[in-house]
Amino acid sequence: MAEEHGVPEHRSRDFGVDGEVVRVADFHVRPGVELDMGKGDQWPQLREKVMQADILLIATPIWLGHASSICQRVLERLDAELSESDDEGRLLTYNKVAAVAVVGNEDGAHKVSADLFQALNDVGFSLAPGAVTYWVGEAQQGTDYQDLKETPDTVTSTTHTLAVNTVHLARQLAENPFPPS
């Protein structure tokens, strides 16, 4: 098993799930709140991945006390899900679970996670207890997470709790979906 920061790297298979890391920054996601914003918009490709997944983990840095502009763009595009529903009146994101990871070298992880929690819940995702993990270094310092010699124990245990609870809730919803709206 690979190690990063001196701590064994937990892989999705450790929890009996498959996962994929997608960097939204590598795609052209046009601004707007529609499912498809036209020529050149790659959100429809990403949306398909979201719709196929049971769990969505959004990871963002803190920039000036807020989630990144790329993260905000994802939330804006997820806003289009408010007009999509299944045959029983449920949003297509119902029975999907979301979680959040935040990193930065300034304060604001609670604010960023609260903003993301509200937005994700608004568009139909469920959140498990402990649905955020974060690391923030000292305010106005230059240490980045990637430069740490080892992952702090509290970050490791919080991340483990996020994974366990998120997978558990996703399994519960797969077996017992929300009732029709």
C-alpha cells in the first residue's frame, strides 16, 4: 500500500467501494445554471459521472476565506438539478450522499464546509455525520498540506470517520431509498 505523509494511504477499496478522482480544473466547465451550457461545455461529461455515483466528495482549497471559484462553479452547475426529477417527483440526486474536504493555510474550513453542506443539501444530496475533513495551517503562513512531513492524527481520524459514515449512509439509502415526493 502506498504511503503519503507517513500514513498508509486509504483507498476506496478499503471500504468496499470503487472511486474515481476527477479534477474539475482539467475540464472546461462553462458558467451558468443549466445542465448543458452549449458548445465546448464539458459539464455534461462530469454530470454523468455524478449521476452514476452514489457518493460525491467535493474537495476545495480555501481562497480568501471561501471555497475556490472552481468549487463554486460546480455548485452553480449542480443548481440545474433542481429542475430534474424522477417519475416519482424526487430530485435525481436524492439517495446520493455528499461529503467535503477542505485544505488551506488560512482559517475558514467551517464556513466553507457549511456553505457546501447547504448547497449540496439544497440540490438533493444527503450528508452523513462528520461529512467534512479539513486541514488548515496557521493563518498567514506559507505551509501547505502537501509540504507536511506527516498527516496530523486528527486529520487522519476525521477523514476515516468521514469515509466510514459516508459509505454507511450510501449503503442505507441504496437499500432504503427516500419515498416519492
